[in-house]
Amino acid sequence: MSIPAYCACLGSSVLSQSVEAYVGYLEHQQYHPAVIRIYLRGVEHFARWVTWRQVPLRAIDESLTRQFLTDHLPACQCPDRCLRTSIAVRAALVHMLHVLRAEGCISEREVLVQPAICTELERFDDYLGSVCGLTVATRSSRRQWVSRFLEDLFALGPIDICRIHPHHVVGFMTRPTDHYRPGSLGVLGSALRSYLRFRAVIFGDKVEALLAAVPCIARWPLDTVPKHLTDEEVVRFLGAFDQHRTNGQRDFAMARCLLDLGLRAGEVAAIQLDDLNWRDGTLTIRQGKSRRADVLPFPTQTGRAIAQYLRGARPPSSTRALFVRHRAPFSLPINRRFVCGAICRAFDRCGLTRCKGTHVLRHTAAVRMRCAGARLKEIADVLRHRSLDTATIYSKVDLPRLATVAAPWPGGLS
């Protein structure tokens, strides 16, 4: 693709040597030529601003692009041909920084966390994976919580566990400015306990007093009824996908996996083409929380939705992931957040605004199985729970069976 004439000033800017690499990168990612031209206009605007300020190439980084987007763009007085759409310019500059770093023109992105904490988190992550056998998502969550804890105590010095006292642990978890819900506090407590056990196992630190100081959060697992969709809401939800569009067929197939099989969003995103066994009608789940491969039979409607997507909607892609992006860059598979976003938009379209995530579909799958007569053991097997106790919450939604064991109200009806 040739460089547009209106971007000629790029040739005299500090970005001149990287323009061809930038265009080649976008073409390799299969961006449409019209999108590439828009991104070039955004980079041209930034290059003009950088040249006017006499900023050297090595000084370009995220802080400079943020200053351009927040300070210059809203009050821009540049010629009319400059692109001023913040969303497009921001995307163009993100790709530009990637290309400049790939060519070694600018330094790597600065890490705000000090090196000692980064090294500690890497060791902790290796322990969580190799010793505890936790999934990537769980490890990432625990690293984030522990990173905040360590930054609070050792932001300016080396990590010294002997300097941590029980009141530090209690104070970190009970700060009034955080306003964490009980569920989040429970996750935070688990992360701290896991880190302290890591220090005891790997380094032999004496952490008994610190472990005892981590507060136990009062949260009863059976205090609520699991949120789920009624049969009428399921019909409305499935009707919210436009199956005449390729995006709609993909999102509908993902919704059927969540609703019919009770999969998690991350498990749907991780499905590979090789995981589908069409002859036996089964799906292998390899990226679950249990870190083991599970084989599930998928219902006819689920297989039909996936087959429809593969035949008429899935774009050509080098990745073996089942569900892929339908917009550039095509080479990247979708992730858990992508699945959650597609489902939440469908909830908004059909008016189910009370539903905020994909887990309500997992609960719906369990409730429908329970109401159809499935035993708790069978539900636990389909949902791949490690403990049968996790599935006992679904006994609360089986109202006909609960009515048979309900004791009469003392004193009778008044």
C-alpha cells in the first residue's frame, strides 16, 4: 500500500523511518486499507505535533501520547485535514508504539513496580503454577492482590518479611477507603494466605502469626438463591442475536456453549477446533479450573449452532481457536473479556439489565438440569465441580421437592 499524499509530512518527521514498517504491520494484521489510511492520518497528526515541539524519537512513550490525546487533541488548532477522533487516534498510536519498540527505536515500556517486587511476583507465580496447580486466571488475580500488598509495604526498599507485622495485614484488608465487598475480601484473604505459605515453603519464613492475622470474612455460601434466567427470559436472550450477521452467529454459538453446557467464559474462549469430536458428539475442555481435560457431550442445538458458525461465519484464520475475531487483527483469538462483552451486550438488547455477567448462564444450565430431575452429583459432574458441596446451592431452586420436606408452620395459618 502506498503512503497517501496528505501524509507527506511523515517523511520529514522523526517517524519517517518507521512509516513503511507501520503500514506493513497493519497489512500483516489484515486491517482494511481504509482503516490503515485513517490510522496514518492519526499518526501524521501526532508526528506534526511532535515535530513542532522538537521531541526526539527516543522520548516517545505512553506518557507523551497520553499528553497528546488529553491536552492537544481537545483544543487542536491544526489544519482541517488532521484526524481529531480520539478513539481512532488512540488506536493508531498504540500500534505505532508497538512498531517503534519492535524496531528498537524507543525503549521498552517502563514498569512502575520496582524490580524486587517484580522478581518476587515471578517466583510466586511459578509456585502457584508448578506447586499449587492453579490456572492462569487465578494466578493473575492473586499476583495483583499480592502486588498491591507488597507495594504498600516495600515500595522504596527490598522485601523483608520480618518487617511485616500482623497489624500490617489487618490494616491492609480493613482500610475504609477500599470498600471491597465480602466476596472480594475473601479473594484478597486467599491471595495473602497463599503468598505467606509460599514464603514459608520456598524460603522457610516464620509466618504463623501473619497467617493467623488474615481476617476470615463472614460469608455464607448458601445464603442466597443462584441468579438464573426463567424459560421466557432464555427465549428472549437467545433471540437477541442477529444470526443473519457473521458476528451474530459467532456470539449465538458462544451463548449456546454457556447456556447448554454451563461453561465458563474463559473455557469458551479457549475451545480449539481439535477439541470438537463430531463423530462422537463430544467437546473436550482442556482449559478449565481443574487443570484436567474433561469430555462433555454437547446437545444437538449446541452442535448445530457451532456448525452453522463454522460453515458460514468464521473467517479464514491461522489460529486453531474455534471462536476468532471478525475484525483486524484476525490472527488474534478472542479472550474471556471478549466473551463477557458479547453476552452482556445481548443482555442489554433484550432488556435483561439485571444480568451483569456470563455466570448467570452457568447457573441457568444447572437450574434447568435440576428442574429436569438431575441429581446434584450429575450437575456437579457437568459443571466439573471439585466438591459435591459446591452444587448443593442448586437444591434451593427445586421448589416442588422442597415443598415435600417442608415442615408445617407452628400454630397453623392465622
